[in-house]
Amino acid sequence: MFRRTFWFTAGAAAGVWATTKVNRKLKQLTPESLAAQAANKAIEAGHKLKDFAFDVRDGMSQREDELNDALGLNDQGPPELPPQRRLAAIENHHSKPNNAKYSYNRNEDH
């Protein structure tokens, strides 16, 4: 009698366990759950990519400092701006006279 009760209880427990396992798996495969999982993976990948970009930027800065030290470029002060250049049209003193024979406007129809 105890043997049958034991096996009945063990079978019922196994059935409950299997049913809950299957229900959990089915809930994981619903479209909403799959979308949420995909969104979580995308966010995680974005964070990893951002961390990688920061690491690359730090490495670039470190390497640039090493190269500047090796080339002796760190000894200079801030770079000076070049002198301001004027447009050639403003500096053009050889404009055509008022009594020019030909017009240089290419938009004219005649």
C-alpha cells in the first residue's frame, strides 16, 4: 500500500513539475516575450559597443600622447591661428570698367 502511494505521489509531482516547465517555456516563446528578450539583448549590445568606443577613444588619446612625446610636439604652446585671408572677390581691384563691350553674365538669354 505504501509502495503504491509513494509511486502515485512521485508521478503526480513529476507531472506537476513537467507541466510548470512546459508552461514556462511556452510563456518564453510568446511574441511579447521574444520582443522583450530581443530588446534586452539590443540594449546590452549597445552598452557593450559604447564601452568599446570609450576604450578605443582612451587608447587613441594615450597613443596620441605617446607620439607627441616621441616627436617633441608637447613642448609647444597653444597653436596660433593663421592670418585671416580675404576673399579674392573683395581684393580684386581690376574690376571691369562701366563701359565694357561684352557682358559676362551667362544667365542672359540674348
